[in-house]
Amino acid sequence: MNQAVIRWISGPVLRAVTHDPFCIHESVQVGARGLLGEVIRMQGDEITIQLFEDGTGLRPGDPVAGQGMPLSVRLGPGLLGHIFDGLLRSLGGEGRDFLQPGLCVTPTERFHMTPLAEPGRILKGGDPFAMVRPVGREGVEQLCLIPPDQAGEVVEILPGGDYGEEEIVCRLQDGQGLIVEIALSHPWPVRRPRPVERRLPVGPPLLTGQRVLDSLFPVARGGKAMVPGGFGTGKTVLLETIAKWCDADVIVYLGCGERGNEMAGVLDEFPRLEDPRTGRPLMERMVVIANTSNMPVAAREASVYTGITVAEYFRDQGLKVALMADSTSRWAEALREVSGRLGELPGEAGYPAYLSTRLAEFYERAARVITLSGKNGSLTVMGAVSPPSSDFSEPVTIQTKRYVRNFWALDRKRAQARFYPAIDPITSYSEDAETLAAWWSQEGAPDWARQRRRFLTLLEEQTRLERMARILGKDALPPGQRLTLLCAELVNDGFLRQSAFSVKDRHASPRKQIRMMGLLIRFMDRAEGAVAAGVAVERIVALPVLRRLQRMGEEIADDELERFDGLEAMLEADFGALSAGGEQGA
Ligand SMILES: Nc1ncnc2c1ncn2[C@@H]1O[C@H](COP(=O)(O)OP(=O)(O)O)[C@@H](O)[C@H]1O
Ligand SMILES: [Mg+2]
């Protein structure tokens, strides 16, 4: 084992002298307590280490021991349903946020295994060899995979029964005749993307149940979205809402460097939540990684890699996975702090020059793929960005924007007006939308792309007209423009606004979104026709159906969509009466 001796310490960074062949990114144990660290630089006889645990009490002369492998986490069936720290050590059900430094947690959970292979079978890396479910608690069935870098002929596989995660249950003989031991879980270096057979173009939408996202700024499975927003604009609530409602099979929720109370929703509420799709606890298909601001800064740096590695592991089982990272800005700050301690030349706003590369490497791991075993899997990544004082021109926002396809900008003004979700329809965009039109078409909305464009154009027009109205006064605008403003307000209130707390409206199915969009378009067409025929805008404002359209999201639940027929009839009747009344008046 490689050995070194500490020479210099500065917070989470230390230098040690060695004559042994350490490797870059090698995992190390530091001092008598065996604190976890990682080699991040090598120069002559000196290695530089970032320490993932609180190093209080360490001093020059203390020993460093190499572990002969890069920083890795153990991936297996014990992940789902649990809360971990940034290095994937279990925080227990109660989500306590500290472990004793140096503490190594050995999993105690047992799983009932059903073998899926028999002696003589050739298994490649990534192939499933067993199906497991937890013993003594409810939990979903999961596949256990041969580690991606191993393969061979099965010479032994244990019979169905209960086993611990690290027990050897299968033996393969590889091409050189060597025996490879396989357990239900296996280690994987977090900074190395897990291999796939091939990458596919991004796929059908990851449905979130949020109208402003699914209908206007949809994200495709395998896609990547960023949620920039100043303090208190609703990033955390939005990511939590998506975690609760999106149609992923597995959710990996990464709380990264935010204050403990920011994660309270996830730590307190999620363990009690019911999965709306199955009625079972939502946590059964979730992994929570909590690395709050009071935990060591270097562990925060590692936690995003831990999170995405865990997410890839489920993708490799042929699942649809969604990863939420809140907040990637705190991760960037951790990079900055470690870089500062290393004495590196700071770039813009003090961030290291490699910030951009690191962001690229992270988002690059989102993908829709054919897995090594030939299954379809996807990993969709959504990252919150917290620009100081909502300044979207700061480096983390700018650099992240280069690598994501979806930009869901939270707007301070909307949030202050308690308009939620506070996603700004003007600055937000989705580069996945075009691809997804075909999917909506199949779902019964052949006009989706055109309708979406019409909404977006209307909202842009609203911004322009409101600027004019502020100068000239609203009444000075011609009727057509006043109608545009009315319709834009209706789209905002009746469609984009969606309360996370309304039982009927916190989630909207694609069919509900299609019906609502269709009705609003119908309203716009009829209203434009009426104004063109000389009907005063004030009379349209007074139509009873307008009030109903504004509230339709909260009034009509996903399972009572036939009620939209009644609303449509009312709309037609109202406009019918209007033109009849108009003729009478004429
Ligand atoms: N979709 C929403 N529905 C209702 N209230 C919301 C919503 N989003 C945010 N809020 C309110 O705004 C507050 C701040 O939101 P939060 O997500 O914590 O902001 P951020 O993470 O951006 O700092 C929440 O505590 C909540 O009261
Ligand atoms: Mg937050």
C-alpha cells in the first residue's frame, strides 16, 4: 500500500511527502482516524490531497495511506429508499446529517435473491445476473448487474435465498481462466462515467405534470435542464415538485451544499409521501444524497459525481432515471474554495478556469442509451443554479447554459407576486421541444407545436405591449392590442400558474394540458373573431366563461376531463350570445 506523510495542511487541502507511486484521484485514508481523502495533484515527491471529512486535529507528520483505487462508491440494491451523505455513506432513516469522521458504514440490510443465470452461461459486463427485493421491508424489485468491466462464464451461482449486499453470490471464470467474484453490489469510481452500448438521441418527454414545463419548455428523457433563480424564487420547491410527480422510474435527489433547512422538505416530507402512481411510499424508488452546507466542502465537490454515478447505475438496469441537483452553484463554490487553497490562478469571480470543463463533464452524463445488456435506459438531469443577486451573467449560470438544452429561468418578479411556478416564459427555452412535437401528436395533439408557438408569441407580445402601455396608458392601445393583453393574462393565470398545493392541480396529465391548451386557443380565436367584427374588448372581459377558464386548472382534476366539454359548450354559448347581442346592439 502507498504511504505518505503530511507536510502541510490548509482546511480541506493537505500536502504529503511520499516515495510511493500514488495515482491521481487515488482514494486515501488520512491520520489515525483514517479520514477519507483523494489525491488531486502530484508533483515530484509531493502529493496534494483534498479531504472529505473534518480534519480538525490532523498535524504534519501524520500518515496517509493509499487505497490503490480511485474514489469509488458501492452500487447495489441497498440504495433505493435511503438517505446518504455525499460519499454515499448511509445517514440512516432519520437523515441525521453527520457521520463520525472516518466512520465506515457496513450495510446490514439483506435481500431476497432470485438468480437469473445458471452455470455455463456467459455473462458480459452490465448483464443482470439476479433479481432482488429487500427482506423485512417493502421495496421494489431490482436487478443486480455484473460490473461493467467484468465478464465470464458462470461457474457458480448461489441458489435463491437471502443475502447481504457484499456477500459473494456468483463466480465467473474470465477469458484468462481467472475466477471473478460477484456480489449483489459492486464499487465504481465516481469520476468515471459508466459505459453504455451506445447513446441515443434524446427521447420522449420526461413528463413533470407542470404545464409550463411539459407544454412550453419540455425536457426529453436523457435531456438536461438548468433552473437558475435568485434566493427564494422557488428552485427547491420546483425540483421537489418534479421529483414527486415526474414519470421517472427512479429519482436521485442531490441536496448539494444548501443549508440544512433547505433540504428539510426532502428529508422530512419525502419519507412520508405516497407515490401518486402506485400508492406506495415514494422513497421506495428514490435515493436521497444530502450534503448540506455544514458538511465538509470537498465532500460537496465529490457529491455531484456520487449522485450521477448512482443515477447511471439505475439507468444501466434499463430504467428511466431523473436526477435533481440543488444547487450546482454550491458545488461550484466548493470547487472555488479547494482551488483557492491550492493556490491556483483564479478565473472569473474567483472560480477556477476548469469550472466549465467540470460542468460539461457532469451534464454530459445525462443521456438516453442502449445499456451494455441491450436495454433502453435514460438519465435526465436537472440542476438548480443560484446566481448571487439573481444576476444571470455570473460565471456558473453562463457556463452551465453552454451545456444544457433546457433553461427554466425563475423570475424574481413573478415569485414576489406569488405567481408559481415562477418560470419566466420569455427568457426560458427548450431545445428539446421540436423533437417532442411528434410525441404530442401521437397523444392526440397534432397541433401542439403550432399552439405552443402561439402561446410563446403571445407572451412575447405581452411584454412589448405592457412596455408601451406603461408609457401611453392601457386605454390608448387599439382594441386588437388590448385583446392580446387580455389573452396573455389568461394564458398566464389559466395555464402557466399552477399551485403545488392544490390537490386537483399540483399535477396535470398530458391530456389535461392538451384540453386546457385547446380551450384557450379556442377562446383566442373566438375573441379575435369577435373583436374583428367590432365587438368591444370590455364585453369579452365580462364573459362568464373567462372566469371559469382562469380557474379551470384547479377546478377540473385529471380524472374528470369530460368536464372540459361543459366548459367548451359554455365558451361557445358565451360567444354565441355575444355576436347575437352584438347584432342586436348594432
Ligand atoms: N410552486 C410553488 N407553489 C407555492 N409556493 C411556492 C412555490 N415555489 C416556491 N414557493 C414559495 O416560495 C418559497 C421559497 O421557495 P424555494 O423553493 O425554497 O426557493 P429557492 O430554493 O429558490 O431559494 C417557498 O418556501 C414557498 O413558500
Ligand atoms: Mg433552495
